[in-house]
Amino acid sequence: MKRKLFIVIAAALCTLVFVFAGCSGTSGSELGDHGASQNGSGDAGNVLVAYFSCTGNTEGVAELIAEETGGTLFEIVPEAPYTDADLDYSDDDCRANREQNDPDARPAIASEAEDMASYDTVFVGYPIWWGDAPRIVQTFLENYDFSGKTVYTFSTSGSSSGSGAFNGLSREYPEIDFAENLHFTSSQLSSAEERVAEWIADIGVSVEKETDIYITVGNNRMRMRLEDNASARALVERLHDGNITLTMDDYGDMEKVGALGFDIVRSDSRITVGPGDVVLYLGNRLTIYYDVNTYTFTRLGHIDGVTTRGEMLELLGGAGEVTVTLSLEA
């Protein structure tokens, strides 16, 4: 899953703010961008997540929204890419300043969003430039018919508000059903994941998420209730490509452990686990506990109904090496 290290980005933003302050007209700057093209994220359904981004952070928020909604990502890429000089805050005549000062400026977009008519809900993301959305966002809005669609916006800046830009778009395009805006300043980026999840839940556009993984050992099939964390979600994403089979063996008379064969994101902390707990060790090993241990790793979930060593060992086929299959279907 595409995740951004928002805390790191927020720290680095102190530098980026100065790069974009002149082109944003405030002390704010955009909070994101790498170049991605249109692609699906999960079950796209009828949600499009379009975004314009020059430095990396608006893209990061867009990816979080796409993950929460199952929407399709579409990057608004300018036909003529912005250079560092185009975004040079110290130059009053930089391209971004000229465009923002010209109400008729409509920078061309390099590609089109496919099958726009199929989307009922559209998210549009952008940085704040001079208190407004960049002109290329207006190009995007004027390129399509938004009749019957609900449009949510999300915006990023160094410290300025996003309400002015949202209100400006609402006034400029009264025919579009703008619902509301989610705005991030640099100091709010570290909580972006939580805020996006809460916002999407509040507006009722979230996609149903996988909450279980099934573990099969011989004739025993177990249901693991997943933790709500990035590691569990990354494992689920892998399982969307097919079942995972691994060999596991005993260690320390308290666990069975086996190599996944790939690395996934981890957020280790020192925790105490017990019978039925499943953890990620070193980012690439699956461990199923049948006894108690305290160590540093990432919790993935818990085997349904297991509370004792005996119960877990019986489901795992007793001591010795076993073949374990992970799947999303019972």
C-alpha cells in the first residue's frame, strides 16, 4: 500500500515552505507530490481521487483517501511541467505567480481521466497558492461534466487556511455540487492518516475493508481478526494477489515462525503476546504464538476463540514443522 512517512515530510517541510511561499501568496505551501499516473487502488467502485501536486504531500493525502474509499487515483499532470524556476518564490514573475494573477489562465493537462461519467463521487486535491487553488485545478473542473456528482476537495499548505480556496471554487462553479473540504497545514501532516479515516467515515464514502484472514494448517482452518494497522493492511493487499503458503516451525517452545518470502511495512513496539496472537517479526516473518512472550514486533491479529496454549497447539497440529496457508476466503 502506498503510504507516506508524514512525520518525516512534515519535518522536511520547513525547507519546502520557503520554496513555495512566494508562489502560494501565504506562508503556506503545498504538502506533497511524486509523479503517479492514473491507477486503481483496491475496488475503485464509483469514486475518483484526482489531485495536483508539485512537491509530494498532496499526493500523500490523495493516496490515503484512495485507500479509505477504494477510489481510483488520477494525477493532474501539467502538459508543461513546472520547473524549480516556475515555482521560485523569490521571483515575482515566476510562472505560478503569473498564472495566479491571471484569472483566465488555464494550464493544459497532459492526460484525461478515463470514463469520468462512471464516477458518482470525485475528490479533488491541490496545494494552496496565493490563498487559492492553482489554475490547473480550474482546467480540470472545466474539462468534465460534473452533473450528478458530489465533489469533495482536499488541500494542503504550510500554515494558511483552505477555506478561501474552497469557497472560491464554489462561487466560480455554482453548477458543481461541492460538499466540503479537508485541509492540512504542515503541523497537521503527522495525523493525516487518522484525520483522513475519520473524515471519510463521517461523509460516508468509505469502502468495506477486510477484517479477517484465514489460516489453514492441515484440516484446521482458523480465522484471524486483524489489527487496524498498516502492516495488517499490507498483508491483506498481498493476499489479494493470491493465497500465501509458508513453512513454520517451533521456536522457544512458545511460537511457530516462518518466512513470508517478502517484506511488508512494520511499526514495531515492545508488547506482550499470548496464545492465539499473530505478529510480524523483522518485517518478513510470520509468528503464531501458543505461549506468552514479551518482545519488540508488530501485532497483526488474533486467532478467533483461542485463549490457551493447548487450544493453539492443537490447531497448529502440535509440535514440529507445519505448512500454513493464508487466505482471504473462508
